[in-house]
Amino acid sequence: MEFVDLNAQHQSLKKELDSAIETVIKQSAFIRGPFVEEFESKYAELMGIKHCISCANGTDAIYIALRALGVELGDEVITTAHSWISTSETITQAGGRVVFCDTEDDYFCIDPEKIESHITDKTKGIVAVHLYGQAANMDAIMSIAKKHDLWVIEDCAQAHLAEYKGSKVGTIGDVGTFSFYPGKNLGAMGDAGCLITKREDIANFSTLYARHGGKNNHLIEGINSRMDGLQAAVLNVKMQKLVEWTDIRINLANYYSEQLSKISNIVIPKVRGDSKHVFHLYVVRNNNRDAIKLKLQNDGIPTIINYPRALPDYEAYAYLGNREGDFPVASKHANEILSLPMHPFLTRQEQDIVIEKIVEHST
Ligand SMILES: *Cc1c(COP(=O)(O)O)cnc(C)c1O
């Protein structure tokens, strides 16, 4: 059993992928070019937004967004205490200061009730993450942002096609950033990423900034963060399946939840009302997590801990001087969470084995 079965995914589209890749090679369209342009216009259309700017990966997408929003040395940016480190390291790279905020017990996303206590006169923005595919509480986040004149970046690396009150995530804040790392809900065959925005100024800046500040005329100094033609061609093929794959993920999650809700000491993931959770990861909680993980591993069932520590609890953030207990929810979750196998090619039989073994090991 695989945690994410990319081979099955690629076999299911082998003809289309082979032909797309061959075409790119024939045309030597390796950097930018028609396949990348096609990707940008198709992805913008899928998201229902005006601009999509491709870049090299999801981490760069956040970094470029921060630069586009004008982060300057010493600016404070509030973000969640529970995410992949790309979310926070890019704030530092852009010259800002990371200010962590604890998460919601039920939904694993930044807790809007705790955001305001972190706001100072240096605060410039909020980076929210739709973790595991669940939309953050965007109404509350946007109203805090409006009240304090802050911008909002949505890190959608795990949340392609997720929705909050009928709006696709990434279209609510100033910018949405996506990763197409192979294992993400829409994945390339290498690194790729993009930003989406309705703001013309952000689109223009990002386009320039990601490509050395302009092609023939360097208006600003930028970076080199381009999407490869090969990756774009692969994404253009796979994008056609994204709606279907997302529906399958939701069905798989519903089945897991239906069965696992019968076990008293397993906490199943809650879905926020009025929102569409796209289950990049299906994450359960148990206070004997390490023992269950080991037993499942011995049964040949792969599980992952996303992520083993709250971000402020890593050595990388010791310099912030946060103390143990400052982020009680995120730190507690880190000790309890376990991600179960989840991908669109997971079979009912495989799910039943996972469920059976969890029942066996948790009771
Ligand atoms: C994957 C991920 C990223 C970074 O994407 P890369 O393409 O790997 O750079 C950023 N944020 C979150 C929440 C992610 O899961």
C-alpha cells in the first residue's frame, strides 16, 4: 500500500502524459513558452480569477507574494503555528519578522480569535494556510485584516479547489499561492508553483519579479523563479482530472470518517460548516499516536506525521524566544496527529485494511 500512489496516477494518464512530454521536447519549449502560458490561462479559468502567475515552486510563490505586497525589513507578519515551514521561512527571507499564532482545536488552521493579540504597529499582513485541504476561517481573518489595514496571503499548497462559503480558496485574500509538488492534489513531475490574484498590481509585480525584473528591460531586480515547459505540459494534462480526483478524495474521506467514528479514542477530522475540504491529507488524532503508527507500519500501512512539531517549537525558531506552552493547541496536535493513506487511487479494500488495523491497534 502506498501513502500517495503517483505511479497509479501516471499509469492512468500514460498516453496523454507521454504525448505531452514528447511535444515539449520536439518544440524545445523548456522554459516558459506556450505550455506555461496555457497552464496560466487554464488555471486562472479553473479558479475563476483574472491572474495566474506561474513560478518554480510553492515556496517561491509565497516569497514572491510577500515581495509583491511590499514586505520590508522588520515588518511583522502573522502566520499559523502549524504548517510546513515554507509558510514561515519565506516571511524571514522577504525581510519580515515571523509572528506565530496558535491554531483552532477542531480545524488545525490559524485561530482568528487569537490573531488580534499579536497585532502591533509593525504588523503588515497575515499568511493563512488552508491546512490539509480545509479552508481557514476566512470571514474572521478578512474582517480582522480590514479593521487593521493588513493584507492577506492564502497558502493554498494543500487546498486546490477547496472552498470557503462558495468561494474557492486563494480568491478571497489579496493573493493565493499554490504548490504543484508531485504529491500535492495537483502535482507536476518535479517542482512547480503559482500565485493567483485579482489585483492587477500584484500580478504585474510578480510577473516581473519572478523573471529577473523583466525580460529585455529590467525595471526592478528580481529572482529566477520560472515554471518549466515540461512541468506545465504535465499539469495541463492532470488539471483535467482535478475535479474528479477531488471528488474521489472527499468520498474516501467520508468513508474513513463513517467507519472510524465508531472508534471512541480516534478523533476524526471535522469539516468546517459552509466549506469544502479537499482532503490533501486525512488526519486523525489519538493520544497514543506513536504506538499506533509503529503497529500500522509493521502491518505494511504507511502513515505520516504532518507535522511532528508546531513550527515555533523547532530549533529554527528558537531565536523568537517563544516559550513552551505559548501555542498550546498546535503543540498538542503535533503529538496526536496521524495522516492516513489518501490519494485518488486508494481502493476500498485498502481502506478497509487501514480501518481494520486501526480498530485493532487503538482499542
Ligand atoms: C507543499 C507546501 C508548500 C511549499 O510548496 P513547494 O512547492 O514544496 O515549495 C508551502 N506550504 C504548504 C502548506 C505546503 O504544504
